[in-house]
Amino acid sequence: MHEQFPAIPMEQVAGNCDWCSVLPPQKLICAADKRILMCHGHTLHVKESLLTALYAAQEQHADIFLFGHTHRIFSETRNGVAMLNPGSIGDAHYPTFGVVEITGGQILLST
């Protein structure tokens, strides 16, 4: 993806089908003074429950948790952690995406 849009800064993590990837399974980044934990979701078992993911985000003092794996749109704030699953941009019939806006210290999630 980065090859198609080299001017746009991108962060990536490995997914459950990225067997030989050198990318980490999860990554903590900072943007606009917010800590963002991102992972594909399979390592934190997001298909079963978001509790493990929420605990991981809280342990990392993350303000935002970005994940995928379920291919279902999800946007909610739980216990002070803004959580976003953008769905699946690669879905041929109904592609979805998510947007995180950080303005004046406030986090706004949309899908």
C-alpha cells in the first residue's frame, strides 16, 4: 500500500495471514500527544471478546486502540480508550474505513 502512496506516512502491523512478515504483531505509536495501540486483532482474540484488547490498551496507557481481524465496523470508547475497527477496505461489495480525528486533545472516531 505504501508504494502506491509514498507521500502519506503509514504504520502497519502483521495480520493473521502474514506468515513471513517482518512486521510486528502490534505497535504503539504517538500522534497529537495521544498514545495509539494498533494490532490486527488476532493476537488479542478480538473475535471472542474485546476485554483482552482493552486490558492491553490500558496496560500500554493507550488513548486509542486500532484493530481489525473481524472485518466488522466497530467504534466505541470503553473505560477511556477509544476503540476503532474500520471494517474491511478490501471488501469488493461494501468497502469500509475508519477515521480518527484528534482536535484540541479530543478524539473523534468515525466509520
